[in-house]
Amino acid sequence: MRLFVAVVPPVEALQGLSDAVAPVRGLPGADRLRWTTVEGWHLTLAFLGEVPAERLPELEAGLAGVAEVHAVHRLRISGAGRFGDRVLWAGVDGQTWALRRLAEAVGEAVAEVAGETDAYGFHPHLTLARAGSHRGHRRAVQRVAAAELDGLAAALADYRGPEWEAAELRLMQSESDGGAPHYRTVRAWPLADWS
């Protein structure tokens, strides 16, 4: 199973971002990107890669332990940027220190199953679009210039969505039928509510 651990924003937060992204998709260079779907938007805390099914109980026990000791925290989707000339993303602000601690704890909990994760390189974001083509596409998508990605990111730079509560940790599976990946929740755990 190809797995990752994530926090998924609520529908209201995702809808606000979707509304802000819609006009950006008509800007120069946007047609040469593979846009992710709203259903796929999430904050990846750790990517685990291929995990044998027999390791799931051990993995789930570790993640349950992390959820029990990390509190619910408030976040907001805010701003945008790019990773090189490959990825356009939306950022996050709010109690990002709590999200970073959660990512570090997740990394430690899954290390034995998935190997080392880079929690120090953690940059909370939702991937909006990627340059390049889907696996299996016959036609390669034309390269997008970094300047065009900068323009798309600038169009979303002032976006500030509604504040929301990160209250759940999810173990997710990535499945692909040769096209865009689809994600499903394998298991979820509520974060601690100390209020």
C-alpha cells in the first residue's frame, strides 16, 4: 500500500480556496499545469511510500499514540508560492508550530516502518498544480516557465481563507489507475482536545 499521513482541511476551507483558485486557472501558463482536485487537497505530514499490509497494525498503533498527545490547533490556508518550476502551492498560517510538532512526532512514530522522514524540511502546503504530464499520457505537457508560476502564485498571494481547526490525523492511501492519483482515508484519529 502506498501511504502517507496528513491533515485534511474541512470542506468550508477547501471551498474558499477552490473559489480563489478558479480565476487563476485562466492565467498565462495555467493551461500547461496538471491541477489537483479539491478532493485531493491535504497537508502531508509524512510520506511513507510502499508499506506491506502486515505492518499496518504497528503503524496504526504509533499514529494513535501521536494523536493522543498532540492537541487540536487552529490553521488558515493563506498565500501561495512555488517549488522551483514544478509545483504551485497554497500556504498555511496560524498555529503552524503545532502542525510542525505534529509532523515531527509522526515522523518519529513511522520511522521504523517507513524509514527516516525529513520533518526539518517540513513546509506545510496544499499542492494546487504540478508541471509535467501524468504517467501514461501520450503527449507531454509543455514546460511552464518559473516566471509564469510566479505570476500564478502572486495571484493567490493575498488569499486568506477562513480559520479552521486541525482536529484529526489521517493515514491515507494513494491509488492510481495510470492517471491522477486518488486518495482514500485508511484510518483517522482525533487529536487531543484539552479545551
